[in-house]
Amino acid sequence: MSGEDPSAREAERERIRLLEFQLDYLRAELLHLTHERYRMIYSVSGHVYRFLRPIEQRIADAAAALFAKFRPSRADAPAPVEAPPPPIAALRLPARRLLIDVTGTIKRDAGTGIQRVVKEVVRACHGGARFEIPAFAVRCENGRLYTANAFTASLGGGETGPDTEVDVAPGDRFLMLSDSWNAFEELAPVFGRIRAQGGEIVTCIFDLIPELYPHACHEVTVPRYRAWLRKALLESDAFLAISRTVAGELADFVVETGLPHRPDLKIGWFHCGADIAAPATATPREKIAAAVAGETPAFLAVGTLEPRKGHRVALAAFDELWEQGVDARLVVVGRRGWFEEALAASIAGHPEFGKRLFWFDDVDDGELSYLYDRAEALVFPSYAEGFGLPIVEAALRGRMVICSDIPVFREVGREGAIYFRVNDPHALARTIRGVLAGDLSADPGRALGASWGEAARRIVEVVAHEDWLRRLP
């Protein structure tokens, strides 16, 4: 034991602490759901459900028995066959054009962060700036590529008229910037033509959270993500991550797990720009204005309510501050996600709700800018992220940032943020007290302040100059 590396022991302790935090979160959710179940049992609707429950159980038992009867045994089941990586093209030509696939965003624009990245990067590429190689949006239809004139025009581009077919040319690079997990089968014919011309397939990866923190994700996300990643590793010549941290995590994960991938797999990175471009609204809704009115300092937490975002840590920290007589507000901005029933109930039923605790799940960009401009600081207590866009948003609006001390936040926040021990509400409370007392501060101007134009230029330069972080044999 005396020869054990102290840094390894500390890393193991932090890993155990993170697992304990996840367990506590899920335990709180379970207790809340159990309470709700008991409450329902003793309500009128519960009495109705009591008679339906035995019928439901019989149907479930019958289905399970039928499945077991026809399910093949392990001995009869064929052994899984691991598909070898597709052969690499005999000739790889220098990059000549970057074709940015926007098929998924055109068909399925849910308004999420991923679609925002696609639209902002395409907007920058079609905004008149000159790049190392031509970079433009394309869409796929029946295995063929076309320009996306209507899409780019909606973003302010100058393209007009009907879409025209794009002939694959030698050295083309095809970037799947959108939700590629829905697209591999549809794009397979395109892959073949690009590789035949000495081109390459590049896939954007936003994070590795479903692999590294599966218990923080929705139950549907994990198997879907794992299937996508394994397929993407076989189909992609390169990956572009939205941060250097994620690029390193992907490279390490592939090496450690031994996942099959294309030979000479290249992994690089770029940084997202500021998501929030809308000016602050001059007439926010009354409830928005009330949350930051007066002299009481307001701390803003931006992000979907889900386990990894750390809202429970923030609430515990402010409970401690309020118990100690500290007058401060916590303003939460984010829609409901998953595994958050207990958290949502804790916020909505809190004695300070509507007084010094606020939660808005329907804020538009103008109102968010309004809140940023009037906040004392951003509080960002996540334990897992792919980038950390609120850090950039807050810093560009001159707001101080208080965030978890995790690698990707150090990458984005740099010397322009204040860091506290991840998943430690007491550490967060101490940090906030230090900020209010004037003992702690950071210059937001020293945080990452990338624009979307810079993000697009970085993407093109990585591809054009082969500026990759890692190459895996």
C-alpha cells in the first residue's frame, strides 16, 4: 500500500464520491415516486387502479411466459460476429471541399443544442467569409446529394432557386454535423462514392456521457447511443468533437475498450460559439422581471433539469446560505428533462419558491439575455458536459461564472471562471459567500469567447490542414 500512487488513490476516491452522488440522486427520485404511489393508492383514482392492477399483472406474466417459451437458449444462440472495419481507400487525396450534411436538421429540427450548432455553423459558412476550402451545406435524398438552398436562405444565406445535385468530387470531405445516429443507412451510398474519390467521412461527436455516465441518461438514450458509436467508429474516417476534452475522452475510450474502428482514425476538436445572440428584451414577462428586481443579488442556473446538471447541488447550497441569513436568489432556467420528479417537487414546494427561488421552463433568447444582464453570476454545477455553452454565454455578457471543477469547464472557463469541488454543495455555498463578500472574483473576459464564425473556421482548418489531436492505428 505504501507504494501506491497518491494521485491514483485520490482519483479512486473522487470516482466513488461521484457514484455515491448518483446513488443519492436516484434514491431521492425513488423515495419521491414511492410517496406518490402511496398517495395515489389512498386516493379515488388509486382505488380504481387497485382493481386493474391484478389484470395488468396477469397480462405481464403471460407475456413473459410466452417469451420464455420461444426464446432460444444460450447454447442455441449463434455467436455474435464482430464486423471488421471497412477497408481504407487506397488513395486519400487532400481535402478540396467540405460538404456539411444538414439532412437531419431539415427533417427533424427539434430546436435542441445540436440543431443550434448545425444552423450557426452553416450560417457562418454561407455568410460570405472566405475559408481555406469551400464549405457549404448539402442534403441527402434517395442516396444523392443536393444543395440546401431553402435551408441556407432561412439562415440569411444568399442562395435562391431550386436545389441542384452536388456531384461528388475528388478529395471531398463529408461532415455529419447533425444527428448522424439517424442517418447512416440513408447516407451509405454517399459514403461509397466519397471514398471512391479519395474523400473521407467526418462525424461530429458532442459528448461521451451515455458511455461514461449511463445512469445520468434517459433509459432509451444509452443503448441507442452505444449502437450509434460502434457504427460510427466503423463508418467514419475522422471525428470532430466540440471540445478538446471530449476528443481526448473519445480517443482514450476507444483505446481502453478496444472497440473496432477504421484504420488511422483521426480525432480532432473545435469550440462552439455563443448560442445566445438575441439582445435582451426590453419588456420581459412580469414573472421574469420580478425574479431579478430589487437589490437582492440573483444567481442564474441555466440548463435542462436532469441528474448531471447539478440543480440539487445548487439548491442544497442555497438552502445552507438561506439558513445562515445570506440574502441571495437562485433563478433556474431550463425545461424538465428526466429523472427529475423529486427535484421538480422540491423546487415547486420550497418555502422560498417565488420569493428567492425561481424556476422558468419557457424562457426565450431575449428573456434569457435579460436575466444574464441582471444576474450576479452564473452558477453551473454539472458533473458531466461536452462543452458548457452557458459559460461562454455568461462571459460574453460580462457575467461572472461559478462552475464545477471538471476538465471541460477548465477548458472553456479558463482563468475567467471560479471553480468549486464538483458535487459539493458546501463548497459551492462557500464560493458564493466569497463572491458576495468580494473575496473571490474572476474576469469573464478571460474565459473562452469564441464566435460561431471562429467555430466554423476552426472546423474547416482542422479538415483542410489535417490538424488532428490524435490518430488511432
